[in-house]
Amino acid sequence: MSAPAPPRKSSLPSRFWLFWSCLTAGSLADGMTLIALTWAAATVTDNAFHIALVAMAERLPWLLFALPMGALVDRLPRVGLMAVTGAARAAAMLVLGVLLLTTDVPVAVLALFALFFGATEVAYGVAADTAIPLLVPERGLARANGHVRASQILSNDFVGRPLGGVLLKSGLAVPFLGNALLNGASAGALLLMRRRVNDPPPAPAESGSVREELGAGLGLVWRDPLLRLLASSAVVLNTCYATMLASQVLFVRETLGLDALGYALLLSCAALGGVAGSQYARRLLDRWGVDRSLTAALWVMALCFLGVGVMSTVPVVVGLYALASAGVALWSVTALTVRQVAVPDATLGRVNATFRTVTFGMSAVGMLLGGLLVEAAAGPLGLRDALRVPYLASGAAYLLLAGFLRLRLGGDRIVTGKRGESDRQDTSGGR
């Protein structure tokens, strides 16, 4: 049955807004340097594979380090870990900026910096998801998660990336030096904020080896019916979503006939839909409950992607992209809020890390499948129509998942509060 709707009035405390400001500054900094790293690589080599390695190095830590980082997050104060991580990122960005001012940095060195930035991003992101329940009462979690996701979209996609492009015109090192300034200021604010937050690490007696803690976190996700269902759904969601992303540029160019500017405007409109979905997620969750919010998000994504697969009118496709992004945001905010409410604080870091590993790990698989799917369909259909196939296949998969999820969530009890101590010993909880 649906989770009872929390009170509609859930003002967020001032410490959350300070935390939100730090996250926004970090997202802005990341957006500024997202294209700067690959741009820097392109100044020293024209080898596409080497440039791609730099981009991949920044994403690889999500697949390699997210799970052990979840165990680390559960061992350490979360806000303190974010502050240290932000300071480390600031120092590394400063070093890279100085190097770029004084010499040509080899691609291998840029890849190492990208790997470090990705690893620190893993720590920062998992700790941030896990720290929000320390700052906000349970009734305000959905609203807080919506504000965080909206600010990440705006600061990273809308402001950070264009700002990074502008700063690159002033010098290759400028975006990295700006990143160092923002991350340093954010780290200082987080250190000051620790005094206002109860953020103790788990007691030493509760901590086993990292391997044991990883096993406990994975076991919790596997044995809990709700978490297992959400994780399995995330596998389908992210695999299918990545199949569309794999050939998105070609779809926009060959099937819709848009140029680079049109592609940028399409993505901007989609981001606006994501912001709107993030902001309204809490109201929809209040009104519909968990099960209806999740299935509604899937229905919206399914119908929009099916529509994109059959439509050629650009304004209609733009609207469908924006609406689909709103559905993605509704799913993300709802699923994160459920985890924050249902999972004990002592294991929340590992559970969040498990879900992030699924998200980024399956994205790599989905992109490979998307390329193979288009190649297989191009023979009988031609490239223009073959590029529609990932959208049609993903939309159909989302429809099936929505029906399956509705049946399962309609019969299962949705957790509306953290388990007690007895449930922490038996994570199945009798469910």
C-alpha cells in the first residue's frame, strides 16, 4: 500500500540551506571543468582514443570505488568527509591549474588527475546523499532532495558548462583555478557547519572489516524486498536510458535534422523539465504516495520515449524530452527519499553506494548495447529509422516495468520509518 503522505508544510532548517549552497558550489565547479579536462587533452593530442580515455577516467571510479566508499562513508562523519574531500579537490585543481600555466601537461597526467577527481566525486556524492537525513526531519526529505537535484541540474548544466567555455577563452588554466576557489570555499563552509550537525562516526564496536561491511550493505539490499525491487528496477532503467544516450547525437543530427545549436537547445529544454520534476516531486509524493509516484514516473518516461521514437516534429520531440526528464527526476527523488527513510543510518552509505554503482555501471553496459542495437537495425531499416529503435525498445521496457512495479508495490508494505534495533539484526524485517 502507499506510504502515508507526510504533512505538506515542512520548512527546511537553515543548516540545510548552508549545505545546499555548498553542494551547489561544488556542482558549479564540476560543470566548469567538465569540458575543460577533455579540452586540455585536445590541446596536446589529436588522438580521439586518448582524449576518450581522459573522459572515461573521470567516470571509472564510480564503477570501481563506489562500494568501498560506501563502507568508508558509514565509518566516518559524513559532513567532515565531504569537507576533506572538497579540500583535496581544491588542492588538486590548484596544482593542475598551475601546471597548465607553466607547461604542456601530457595526456597521461591529465588522465591521472581525472581519475583522482572522479574518485573524490564518488566520496563527495555518496556522503552527500547520506548526510541529508542528518540535516532535515523525515517529513522534509523529499523537498530537500528535490531542491538538491534541481540545483545540481541548474548549476552544472545551465551555468557551469557555459561558464567553463567562457573561462577557457581566458586561458586553459582558468576553469581549474575557478574550480579550486569554489571547492575551497565550500570545504571551509562545511567544516564550519559541522559544529551545527550531529555527525558522529559509528561506534568502534559496530565496525568490522571493510569487506564485512560491504557484504552487510549488499546483503541488506538483496534481502530487503523493497530495496531489491528498487535496485532491480534501476538496472533496467539505467541500461535502457544509456542505450538511448549512446546514439543520441546521431539521432538528433540524422533523424531530427538539428545542428549543434539545436542539440544544445534540446538538452537545455530537457534540463528545464528535470528542474520542474525535481521541484514538484515532493508534492506528488505527498499526494500519491511512494508506489504511485514511482509508477507514474515510469509511465511518463515510457510514453515520452515511445513518442520520441515515432515523431519527427522537432517541437513535439523537445516537449517529450522535457517531460521525460521530469519523470526521471520524479523517480530519482522518490527512490532516494525511500532509501533515506527506510535504511538505518549506520548502513545508509553502503546502500546509497550500491545504487550509484548500479546506475553508473549499467550505463556503460547500456551504451554498448545501444550501439549494437543501432548497428543491427541499420541494415534493414536504414540509419535514420534505426536510430529510433533504442527509444522504442526502451519505452516498451519501461511500460512492462511500470506494470510489474505497480503489482509488486501495490502488495508490499512500503517502509515509512527507519527500522528499530531488532530489524537491524534481521534485515529481512519479516517482510
